[in-house]
Amino acid sequence: MRFKTLENAVLFAAGSCWEGVDFPGDIVSSLIIVRLPFAVPDPLREAEKERYATLPEYIRDIIVPDMQKKLRQGFGRAIRTESDTCVVSILDHRAVAGGRYHEDVLCALPACQMAESIEDVEAFIRRQKQEGYYM
């Protein structure tokens, strides 16, 4: 993959980013997840939904675990080992504290440092990367 040989590259990825791609080490310094990776409804999912008494039950048992699995896969594209460093930003409002899926997101990801501000992110990067890393 050409991306792995470029310096200071930006990669915009969607569905296929969640599976089969590996970016170990410092290849990816920032992973931005714009939306939680919920599956797109299709005829199979619609038929599966009919087996559940209520929509909330179906969401809890099928939709959320599927999203969590895909989120772990996406997170794992940038953070493969304990020595890898990457800032992972989840921009979906449903993942923020108080959001509908906040706890589900936290349960899906490994324990890691959380940032409350851009200054926290900057401090983390400065601790992890050498001064010339972004130059």
C-alpha cells in the first residue's frame, strides 16, 4: 500500500478501514472516527429484526455489539501494540459523555488515556513523539 511509504500523509477511510488494514508503529498518528460504525440497514437485518419483540431489544442484542466489534477493529488499525501511539478522536455526538452510546463505546475500547481538551491532546503527543516527528 502506497500510503505506508508516504510522510505526513492523510488517509480518509470508510467502511473498508474497519477490516484488513494494518498501520503499526507511527504510520498513523491520528485516527478520526466521524461516525460510530453502525451497520447500514439491509433486507437481511430487517428480517432478523422481526425475531425480536421490541426494537430496543434488537438494538441492544444485535446492533450495538456489531458496532462495538467494528469500532474495536477501527481502533486496532492504528493501535496494534502497547508501544504504538495514536490519538483516536470519535466525533459522533452519540459517543460523548451523556450520549446514547457513550457507555457502549467505552466498553468496546481498551483502557486508555482520555482527553478533555485539545491541550490534553497536544501534551500527550509531545510526551510520545520526538520533536521533529511532525516537521
